[in-house]
Amino acid sequence: MGDFISEDDLLTFDGFLKYQAVDPAALTPDELAMWRDIFDHAIRRRESSPKVGLMKLQLIPGEQKYGVALRDGSELWLTMWVRCSPKGEVFVMYPRVDAGNPHASYHLDGTLHNKSYDKAHFPKKRQPLTAEFGESEHLGIFMGHGKSSGAVCVTRARLTGW
């Protein structure tokens, strides 16, 4: 297994190349310039992307929510959350600013799909969410999230001053 590459490492050209498994010593000057352009474009895009900020999730009677957060020193960043609706359906949600409300949903009839911009993708039939549900189901692979969304996670302790 290679060395760990943090999200902060990706903000440096060397860290970016390492993540891409590119050895800069093996590149021609033109290839190195091409990689530098790709990195610079990604950094500009990241810097111009709006940040979510403080997440204000609504409390809905009968609904359960479970947050998934990343700790970086004393900071806590919300990277996704799971909603369990009062009907028993499950939704994996991502914090985004105006990005089509991306999420995965598992419905009572066993339909599992990913959705963004009001379009369902990759629909599959799994076990119905009934009393006969057994063991577990794989809900997918979730990538492209982390602290860069800027979604600040506020714990109950922070809200109440514990």
C-alpha cells in the first residue's frame, strides 16, 4: 500500500502528481506542462466553487438522520448524511450548493437508485424494506466528497454549549 495522501496534499502540485501516480522525473517538459495545466485548472475550479457553509438540516417528526463527518484537527466537516424516512425508506445525501440534490435512495419496494437533477440513474431491484429483510444490501460507492464542499458540521454539543 502506498503512502497516505491527504486532501490537503492534493492542493500541492507534488501531492496531485503522487495521487495521479505520475512520476515527474519520467515526464518530458511538455508532459510536465500538461499536468501543471490540469492541476492549475482543478485548483481554479475548486477555489471558484461555492462552499456549503453551516448545514441546517430540518428536523422532521419520525425521521432519523445519521451524519458522516471528517475531523481535521479541531474542525469537523459534514461529508454526507443518511436519512431514514418515517415510511422506512433510506436516503444517502450529500451537501452541495446548487448541484442537483445528489443522493442515493432505497425505497420500500426494493428499488435502489442514484439521483441528481431530478433524474434517476442506475436503478436496481434489491430486497424490499419489509420485516423479511435479511442481512444487508450494498448501497453503492460514494466518491468525490470530503471537506472541500465546505459543509461545516455542527454537533449537538456545539449547539448547546456542552
